[in-house]
Amino acid sequence: MTSDFVNNLLTRFTAQGARGLRFEAGQPAIIVDAAGAARNVTTRTLTHQEILNAVTPIVPEKSRAAMSTSPSLEFEHNLPS
């Protein structure tokens, strides 16, 4: 899984009104819609390493230190044009 995977999911689902994407090790990728409802968007569960590989390139510099010390991380990401 790569940051391109994240961007592709966000592009596809924001067009449908989604407002967020959630990753948790041992769970499928989850999209959160405009009403706050969550639904799985992948059929297989993700590993911690897969999640790190996908989000590390897009995590803002100011949030990177928290990646190694916090069990969760929330940040905004603007899709490339």
C-alpha cells in the first residue's frame, strides 16, 4: 500500500461526499461519509507497516514526531491537483 493508494481512495470517495479516511492495524480501510457514518472500503485487513508505508509520505512535517510516540494520528491532506 502506498500514498498513491490513499490518494486514489480519497479521490474516489470525496467525489461521493466522504470527509475522511481511517486506517487501523488489523482492520480494513474505512471511509467516513459526510454524516459521520463509517464503512469498510477494502476487503482485507491492513498491517501496521502497510499503514506507515501509505501515510508517512503525506503526513505533515509538524506531525511526523507523533508517529512514533502516539497510537493514533489525525491530519489533513490535500489531494494533488
